[in-house]
Amino acid sequence: MKFIEEGIKLKPYTSKMFSMYFGRKKLAVFDIETTGLMPASYKVVISGILIYPGYGEDARVIQLFANEPDDEKEIIEKTMKILRDVDFIITYNGKHFDIPFMETRAKKHGLRFPDNLYNLDLYLVLNGHSNLRDVLPSLSQKSVERYMGLSQSREDEISGGESVKLYERYMETRSFDLERKILLHNHDDLIQLYKLLPVIASSDFHSAMFKLGFPAGNLNINRITLKGRQLHIMAKQHCDPVDYISFPTMDRPYSIVMDAASGDAEIIIPCEVEAGAMYFDAHMILGDCISKIENYPAVTNGYLIVNNRGRFNPMEINAFLLALLDK
């Protein structure tokens, strides 16, 4: 296996909306190259990781390249070790391809790829929570790059499919030029994906986080639903899972159940209904921390309106959960 590392300077992305969910968190952009689309039959040949520790620090691009047929297990092990040191990853269609592929290949080698790392999949944000799919010819990463005016900053000229064919030729010839082209494709995918972060301004990002989940405290929230007159939040514990139960009381009118074995967590918040609106007393739950959300439109006199005649208020619900789990 070849280990390639490069320090690069990137303009930090700053956004109040992005910082609400990911401020002060260490991120990594993640992208893999494979020998085919089906993980049962094909292998990982490049694991690319761009690590951005935070402001004032340079980013690092790390590429783990399989220059020998049996390098895959080492690549997966090293990837897992590197990702332990980050708080969340950014991918493009990673929830449907990169992560399931890595999980399947890890299992083939008797390994368990981590399932508790939050994945901000920009493709799912744009596909389900923006109108870009109606105005662009496709939502491929390169198509969105052109929309964002980033095409000129990409050096590589090959597609993912071409990368597969070039790797096959590389394993026959060991051509340095082919190796360079394959690595450049992955390298540029990583950098361009980080530069794509401003595209979230073209989406309903709060709605996307409500549907796709977000990290909050030591939990990665997976699903938020209404069941009767209760707000249900399902989540996974991010690290050091514990067993914990909190039953409802007068000053804490909600329940929390956490399971150390599975890492699962559930929060249930009872609501009241009046005139078609469902709401709960956020001030009673948050106490002084209500100041973090009291100026949001759907928060009135300390009460948070969860749903008004069938319409959710995702920004306020998300902000409440961030404040609660931080508290």
C-alpha cells in the first residue's frame, strides 16, 4: 500500500447555518475509488481523506493507494484509524455508495467499519431539499461544480468509470503516469467537494438536517417523527456508549433511554395540541438555555410550536435538540 499525504491551504468555509450544526467540529471529506460498483465482487483501491482540523490550520489530503493486489485490508484498517480522530465526514452519495461499500469490504476481512460517524451527504441534501435537480442536467458532483463555478479549479479530466479502466491497466503496466492520473482524480474529488459546501445555501438546509439527521451532543440524530402527541427522536451514541434512563418528572417532562450494547438512544417529548398547533414547553426543559432559541419564529413565550396544521418547524426543533443535548 502506498501512503500519500499532502498539506494544502484551503479557504475555510464559514456560514452561520453550517456552524449551527457543525461549528467547532473536526471534519473529513471522504471518497473512495473501487474496481467496480458491486462490493461483493470488487475492491477498494483508493481511500481518500481530506482532514480539516479547523481555523488557522492547514488541511491534509491523505490517499491510501493499493499498488499491490492484497492491499485492501490494510487500506480499510488505516482508514478506520484515521477517521476515529474526526467528528464527522462529508461525502457525495456516500450513504448509498462509499460507506456501504466500505462496510461490505471490511466485513470480508473480518473488520467492522464504524457506524457511529456522522455523514453529511451533500448529494442527499441537494437531491431531496433543493430545486437543483430541476435546473441542472444531473446532480453529479462535476455538474454541481460547474453550477458553483468551480470547474476551473479541477485539474483531473477523467470520470470514475475511466478511473476503473486506468487502474486495470496500471496493475498490468505499473505505469507512473497512470498512477498519477488515478490519484489526481480522487485528490480533486476531495478538494472540490470541500469547496462545494457553499451550495447548501441553495437548499433548505434546516429541513435537510431534520430529515437526514445531525450530530448533537454525544448523539447522532437519525430520525425525528411525531407519534400521536409525542415527538420521538431516534439516535446513535457517537462514542463511549452508556446505559441511561431518565423518566419524565415535573421539571423534566421528557424521557431518555440509552443502550450501551447497541449504542441506540431515544428521546420522547410529550406535546400539547390547541387550534391545530402542536407545541411543548421548551423553557421548562431548557431553563436558562432557552436564550439559545427564544428568538426563533416558532418559539413564543418559551413554547416551541412543533407542528402547525401539518407543517413542521424543522429549524426550531433542530435548534432545541442541539441546545438540549449540549445542556
